[in-house]
Amino acid sequence: MSAGGIVQAAVIAHLAPLGRVFDAVPARAAMPYLVVEDPVLAAGDAVGLAGRTGTIAITCIDAGVSPVRVRALLAAVEAAMATLPPQPGGGWRITSARLVRSQIALGKGERWVATSTFAVRMYRSN
């Protein structure tokens, strides 16, 4: 599995206790739910190490007249990402996952869409 697939799977598994978590927007799902986007990674190799740096976005989607519930879910996501396990598998090690930005907006169909983007660094010994 690619480094991107490994980090995405690790994030999905780690966020599963928060509720419904998907790797793409589902055709139908009860709200609220989370979508872990495909990470955007670039090579960050060093001598003897395969490295990747980039971002991964997590989107919380909910319906309602107020963003209160989606705001609380986003806060839970941000707290959970602070405790992301460092060993996702495949020999990779996540060295950091820090919040870069967070945004809440009213989307189509009166759905609240909250997205947090995290900077991720990971490496694997060659």
C-alpha cells in the first residue's frame, strides 16, 4: 500500500470511535459523518530514509440550522488527531500531524461543512 493509503487508513481507524467515517463522500449516510480525504504527499527523503510530507483534510458534514454539532465534532477530530498512533503500518512512522487550518461553512442543501487540514510528516527506513 502507498504511504498515502497507509496514513489515510490509519486516520480512518483512529477516528472511528467518533462516529461514521468514510474515505469518500457517501451516496447516503446518516449525519453527522466524517470524510477523510486522500492525502497530498510529497517526497521528503533523507539518507537511508524514505520520507513523505504533506497534508490530509478531514471534513465533518452535518445538517441543521446551527453549526453547533459540527463544531463539536470538529473539535473532537482535532483532539483525536493529536493522539494519532505513530506506527500506522507498512514500516512507516508518523512523526507529526499538526493542525494547519480549520474552516466551517454552510454548504449545499443546508449542510454544515467543517474541514480541518493537518500537516503530516512520515518516514520509513530503507
